Amino acid sequence: MAGKALHDHLNDKSHNPDRIPEWNTRHIDMLIDLLHEMAVCLGYVDFDKTFIKNSWYAPQAHVDVEKEAQAIRQGFAAIFSGKATFPVTSFAANADEAKEWIEVRRLLIQVLKAINPIPGTTATAGAIQVNVSPAIHQQLNQGRATSSDSDGEVAA
């Protein structure tokens, strides 16, 4: 009887994420009921529910590994769902490189905001058009371009 109840509890898809602590408490209580029924069936009459609940052994290393695995799963779930970002840090080799990266970042922001287009391009909000030479335009029109117009501009 306790085995069926525990099985049903574990397969319950209607649990509310806000009530996980209650679900976990109920899970442990049901597991203790199952272990108690098993103990009685096997003739261990001295194993009451309180003894089973307070006497089990879980090595601290196992507890730590489970907590770490849960933290990793929750972290990746937050990243993949868009609730968190993956931290990325870059380091410059020297002061000159750091200054170059600051300038590259500043220019990239200007290009992305269409404040200062890349030379040879026409930037509009949400699109960049690249001006190409007539020879490259001809090559692109031979099957490699996705869209073009008569002025030699190809939408990227």
C-alpha cells in the first residue's frame, strides 16, 4: 500500500514549484511509511517509523555532491531560460591592448546603434547594407547572393 502511494506521489505532475518543500516533506514521510512496511514484512518489528526516520545514514560527501549537482542544474536552467546570463570575462595582455579593446567596444556600440556605420556600408536601424564592387556583385548574382538591387548593394 505505501509503495503504491509513494509511486503515485512521485508521478504527480500537478505539484506547484512554490510548494517544493512541502512536496519533499511528504516524499520523505511516504518513503518512511514504505520502509516501515518492508521492515514489518521482513520481521524487523523493532523498527518503528521514528527509528527509521532518525537512524538512516547519509555520508556528508553524498549530500555535498547532490547539493552541488542541484546548484549546477538550477544555474544552467536559469541561463537556458534567459533568467540569468553566463559570465564571461576577457583580460588584456597589457595596457595598450586594454586601450584597443575599449576603442573596439566603443566603435562596435556605435555601429550597432547605427550612429557611425562601417566604411563602405549603409547602416539603417535593424539592417546593414554592404556596397560591393561590380565584379563581386556579378559573382554574388551567380547563385551566392540571397538578395540584391541594381545599385550594387547587397542586403546582409
